[in-house]
Amino acid sequence: MRRSYLLRATVLATVASFATAGLISPSAYAGSGRMVSVTKVAQNAPYAKPGPYVAGVTTIKLDDRSVEVWYPANKSSAKGKKKDSYYLRDWLPQGIQDLLDAKGVNPPFKTDAYRALPVAKGAFPLLVFSHGAGGYRDQSTFLTTHLASWGFVVASPDFLERGIASQLGGAPATPKTNLAVYDETVAKIREVNAAPKGLLRGHIKTKKIGVLGHSAGARGSIEIAASRDDVIAYAPLAGAGSGGTRGTVTIPSIIPPSKPNIFIAGNQDGVIPIAGIQTYFDEVVAPKRGVWVEGSGHLTAFSDICEIGKGGGGIVAIARQAGLPVPENLARLGEDGCKPPALKASTTWPVTRHFTTALFLYAFKINKKPIGLNVKAAEAFAPKITATYTQTLR
């Protein structure tokens, strides 16, 4: 029997993690004068808040690129430590880095991870994240660190072929396919996991893997899930596997695999319109789940980018203030969903955090039943963000 559940619910996204005393961050008011019910969120959307671990982070090297790896660490090991920060300039061509340095423009983004903490006891499932066009491996730490706090190891390689440097003329001399980068990343993770010593040794379960990605990385996650037997679940964010043309190049449609998944997209996406994502989603065979977030653009609910240098109007505005030319295509990629009427990015993040975490906990059978993948999970966030949740299980 085919079962479909469709919900249009009002969802209030929490902005930060819940305090140990059971209180929500004051920023969760978002000017509404009303506060989300902590009890309802804790009971019905439990993965909107951080998990039982803190995120550690380390960087490993492939032959021609780096992979950022987040992993579970004990909370006690983070006491007295500073959270890790990154600088977007580090992914830019050297000439542009020099211009930013001359202007004194280098806004950091503080993540929710701590560098080089000891890994918590045990072995944890592996997820591979794929960033989008004009992106970089750290672009969605709001999500990768969150997944690590719930007991996952998350590996995010630089896809140099479509990264921000490539968009600015710094393409790699020897480009690689999406699948090749995935294969090399997983091979390296397996190598460090099996090494006689090292930070990650023996802490990663690599037989079954989950994949997720944003924009072009969403398409990449579908391609990987369709092509690799070790992938058991996938989560495309603000993207799909649709075909089309780009200039004289024909892009084939990817036949979506019959594996557990969740598609999440925003109704204000000006880069990959939600209508196209939903059309592709309609062709996905069960089991499938979708979350359509009103008030989210291409970046809002899916990346750190809107929050970088926000005092200066976003990363694109900062580049312009520094006198840097910003190509139109990169400007569109770098600010879609970062300005009103789109919602504040950190307001929407808990929606993405909750549903991706819930999917992978269930897919890896950490949860025997699909906790938080239902109508009540969406209702628990009321009343701020309007979202549509749909699922077809068989």
C-alpha cells in the first residue's frame, strides 16, 4: 500500500542550542514576542538541539586537496578549549587573498567544533558531505558539527572543480569527477582508521556510509548514492538530480536510487527553484521524505555563508567593500537567501539539523524506529516558519 503524509505546519526554528537548565536562547524570540515550547521540541524534534557529544575536528590530506573531518568527542575534553574558526579567504586564489589582506578584510567564522580533541570511546558511522558550486569544504559547519554531536564522523572534501577558487579562475590543473573525489576520500578515511596510530584510528565504521550535499553537492550526493553500494542513505539540500543544458553541454538526469533519503529545499531559492526540486522529488521512489522551508533561499538553511561577516552585509558585500570585482554568477551563489525577505540563516538551521540527523540515525539503525520524522516533529517548532513536510514510505 502506498502511504503519503502531507503537512503544512508552522515551524519556529530555535537559533542556538538549548541551555542545560532547559531554557532557550533569547534570540529564538526572533521579534515575535513568543517563544517555542522547549518541551515540545525536546519531545518531538529532539535533534534540533546538539547531541550528547561535542564536535572535534581535524584535517587530513589527499594528494591534491584537503578533507575536513568532524567527529564525536566527550564534552569534558572541551573544557577550557577555544572553538575552531575558519577564514573564507583561505579558499581564494592567492591574488585575491593579497587584496583582502591589503584592505584588512578577513572575517572569521567561529564553528561549534574544537580542533584535535580526543575522539570519544567507540566507533561511529561515516557521512560524506559535498559542498556546492562556489563553496568550500567548511561551508556548512552549522550542520557537520551538529551531526558529529549526535555520534557521526563527517568527512567533507574540497571539490576543487566547482569550489570558490575555481569560480574565480583557480581551477585545478587535473580535474576529477565527483565520484573520484568521493572514492579517494573514503579510501583515505579507511586508511587512517586502520593505521597503527593516529587520532581517528579505530573510531570509524566504514562499511556503510551516508552522503549529503548542498546545491551541486546535492546532485553529487544523489549520484554517489546511485553509484556506490556502500551508501545506504542520502540527503540532498537545495538541489536535485535533474538534467538540462548549460551552454552547449547536456547534463543528464540521475535516476534516483531506492534508498532512504530526505530532500530539503527553500521556497525562495533563486539559484535552483524549489519547483524543479519538487518535480524531481516526485519521481523518487519510496521510501522518500521532503521538507520545503518557506523563507529560505539557496544558502539560508543550508550553509554558514550568510552568517560570515554579517556585520558587513554578507561575504559578497564585504568583497565589494574591499573593492574586489564579484562576477555576477558568484554574487548570485554567494548571497541568495542572505537578505530579506529571506529569514535569518541561523533561525532556519535547526530545521535542517533536525531532519538530517533524524534520517541518518534511523538509516543506520541507531534508532530502531523513525524518531522525529513525522508531523509532530514539524508541529513542535510552531509558530514561526511555515514548512511543508511530505513522505512516501512504500
